[in-house]
Amino acid sequence: MKHALPTLFLLCASPILVPIAHAATQHVTLTRSNTQATLHAKSAVTDIDGSFEKLNGSVTYDLTDQTCHVDLTMDVNSIKVGSAVLRTVMLSGLMLDGDDHPAMHYVGDCHPKIHNGKVRTQLVGSLTMRGQTHPLTFDVNMVFQKNTLTKISSATTFDQRQWGLSTMLNTVDPHVRTETVITLN
């Protein structure tokens, strides 16, 4: 009987406590209207800036744990770059290979860490591009309005050769910068 009262209280309180825990989680469907995914590369001739016009996925942010999970797929053939000639090169078998690999996929989790006395958040995950999956870590900046996450900006630089992309006889810098901005409304 001594233990029956606390057990009964927990059973009765459980339905009340569960929604509170879920209220601290934000889940957002990622679309072109709230997500920008860009690539930036340098070549001997020009800088190459591209953005994906078609993408989808989701982000879940847990305010209590201050963690997030991102799952983002980009339609390779929707990449928008400066010219039709450049776009053709980008989608060719030497580069993104849009015919054989029409999608890029990133999945990762972010966790805040203390680094040199400051909070630093990284999004640690993997990128699948050209049929190859390799680890990729982004530095993340999160913007809050009170206790609500309103924006996630992430950026990193990676060596495109790891995924089998050509440097076009060393005319393209192998290091590509990618940035993603997610606005949560």
C-alpha cells in the first residue's frame, strides 16, 4: 500500500506529462520555400555558384536536449548555376552526374559542445552524392526567438574528389563550400 499511491500518481500524471515533453520538439518539413541549399566552387575561369531549386526533407529540433536531426534530399537536376553551358558541365558524368545519380542526400544530427569556453554546434552526418556516402560535418548557427528555433544556418567545405567528382584537369578547385539555411516559421 505504501508504494501504491506514488505508482497511482505516476500512472495518472503520465498523460499530462507526455504532451509537455513533446511540446519542446519542433518538426518542420523542408521545402524550397523554407530551405536554401547552395554550392560554391572556384575554377580557373570563374567562380561557380549553384543552388538547388527542388529539395525535400525534414528537421526535428528538441529544445530540451538542444539537439536536432536533419534529413535533406536535393534534386541534382534542379541545380541552378550561371549559364546553360556551366549547368551542362555540372550535370555531366565528370561532375554531379545527374543522369545516373539524380539525388544528393544528407542526414545528420546536431549537438552543442563547449569549445574554448563557447557553445559550438556541429551537424554531424553523411552525404550521399554520385552513389557514394561519406561523413560530412557542418558548423551550425541557430537563431532563437525566446525558446523557439527560427533559423538554422550551416556551412562546410569538402573535397569533391572524395565523391568521385573531377577537377577537370585541375581547372576546378577540389574544395567546394556548401551552405544550407533553414527558416522555421
